[in-house]
Amino acid sequence: MTINELREARNKAWQGAKAFVESKRDKDGLLSKEDAAAYDEMEKKIKDYSAEIERMEQMEKIENELNKPVNIPIVTKPMTVNGKEKTGRASNEYKAGMLMALRTNFKQISNVLQEGVDADGGYLVPEEYDSRLIQTLEEENIMRKLSTRITTSGEHKINIAATKPAAAWIEEGAALTFGDATFSQILLDAHKLHVAIKVTEELLFDNSFGLENYIIDQFGKALANAEEDAFLNGTGVGQPLGLFADKGGGTVANTVTALTTDAAIGLVYALKRPYRKNASFIINDQLIAQLRTLKDNNGAYMWQPALTAGEPDKFLGYDVYTSQYAPSNAIAFGDYKYYNIGDRGTRSFKQLNELFAGNGMIGYVAKERVDGKLILPEAVQILKIGAAKAAKA
């Protein structure tokens, strides 16, 4: 039997023993001599299971030690940055400790991991991992590319000028007039986002498989997709407030029944001139085909394909970004630096204890706390489109 099968058998034996005791108690809560002897046999079997499990775990540990290479080639740079040794979560020891913990089902945990113990029992992601996760999020998530990102340690308050003082002409010797400048605040809180995966025990011990890169890549993509959906469509309840939200999102410039050239041009000029210099479009893939058919008065297509690979296409001279999570009936145009993303702390890994032990698998969770809000609704204009048919010029 495997270790996991023994664990399951032990658990079933224990459940059976408890049920036996409860069913055999007399009115005084005691067991008869025969029933007590039967329970002792059950308890002995459970202890035998535990001893065998401990023996097999020790054998597995010895086998893993014997399978280690006798020497390790030096393939990395020395542990220094600008002449200073890396410490804490940036150190190679911490990274190696995290990998060892993952591959041994957190049975072998080095003391170095204690430097980053998370509040609820997980372990903080090494700094290199966290940086690479952020890179993955940026590559997969257009809103992290376009927005303003803030790292917060608590509730973050952003002050907004609600009204601004205006200049006024006065006659010589006349009294001055005073206007009131008022201010409001927007709060960035922290909403929890997590992603979980299951990994087979065989995969964890397969040194030829890039476990580290696999986990980072999969966690990064899943977090990025969930973030982008929330940054665009979130309700603000238990998640960020999205760019397209009816309340707190961008300003609805116009609502039309079909996407036309006039409607697209009207959207651009609905945005105030100071915002237009850094503005771009965010659009769903379904609307791209319609947008690309629009022509100017000379019959020329207004869509401009990118001249360099990897650069966004342009429409009316402005960059166009597509997202599968953008609504299929709306287009955003604005300066998205006014959408603020607040990252609370760092990301962390956590082990799921024996949750999938019966299947020979181990679960891991990555989590983060993040919020997002558009702090100036006038900085992003939204064009709403009804039951759109073919685009018209």
C-alpha cells in the first residue's frame, strides 16, 4: 500500500472506532468488558497504521537524500547585488527553501522561511517570485499596463479636488470675490483574490520538470485574468470597481444603436483635451471587426495597423487595446492613469494539508489583496452601443 492509502485506511479505522464506542456505551456511558477489549484491538490497529506510515515516510526521506546529485554545478552569479549580499526573501536560500518545502509537501521547512511567515499560515513569496508574478500580470493584464499602481500597507486615501477656484475680472478698486475650493476622498481598500492548483506527488519529485516556472506561470495567468475582469467590470462589492461600472466607472458620453464613424469621432471629442494626449481605446474583440470597417469622408479606412510587432494598432491616431473582458456593447476612451490599482502587501503561497491526499495530489494556493478605482470619471468616456448591426460609415 502507498502512504496515502495507509492514511485513508487509518482515517477509516479511526472513524469506525469512534462510531463503535458511541454505539456500545450503556446508560452510564461505559463500555462492557467485551466491548472495551474490542475497542482496544481497533486502537492497536490504528497505532500500527501510524507506525507504518512513519516508517514509510522515513524511507522516502532517505531515498530522496540518496537520489540527490553528489555535486551541483555553479550556474548562478554570486549572492551579491552592487557588492551587498542578498538577504531575507531576496536571498537564494529563501528561494531554495521554498522549493524544498513545495517538493516535500512542506515536511522539510528550513529556518530561513521563518523570515517570511504569512499571518494565516502560508509563506510569503520570495521577492524574485513576486517580481516575476507581477511581470506575468502586466503581460496578461492590459489594465496593469495602463493604470497607476500603488503599493499600500493599509486603507489608502486619495484626495480629489471636487471644485476648483475660477478667475474673474473686477473693476479697479472693486472688492475681491472668493470661490470655494472643495475636496473629496476616494478610498482604496483591499479585496482578496486567490488561485489554487493541484499537483501530483510524482510531479513534485520530478526534478526534470520546471515546477517553479509552471506554478508562477499558471498562478500569474489566473490572477491576471481575474484582475482584468474586475478592473473592467467589477461592482466594487468584494472586488475592485470596474472601468465600465454604471456607478463610479467612466462617464457615458453617448448611447447609440450602431457603431458609426460619427459616433466614434464623437467619443474622442467627448473627452476633454488635457486627457486626450495620453488617451487610448479599450474595446472587446467582437467590436474590432466593426471598428475596422469604418471609413472617413474620402473612403479611406480609419483603422491604422501597427508598424512594429507587439505595438497596439491605432484608430483616429490613438492606441487600441483589446480585452476579452471588455463589454461587447461598449467602448472606452480615456487616460487610464486615472484608474488607480492598490496592491496590499505581497503575494503568498499556502499548502492545502492532505486535502487531496487520497488522490495522490497536493494543493497549493496563491493569494493577493488588491483594489482598483477610477478616481476621475471624466478622464474616461464610454460609448454605449445598442443591438449593433453592421457598422456604417
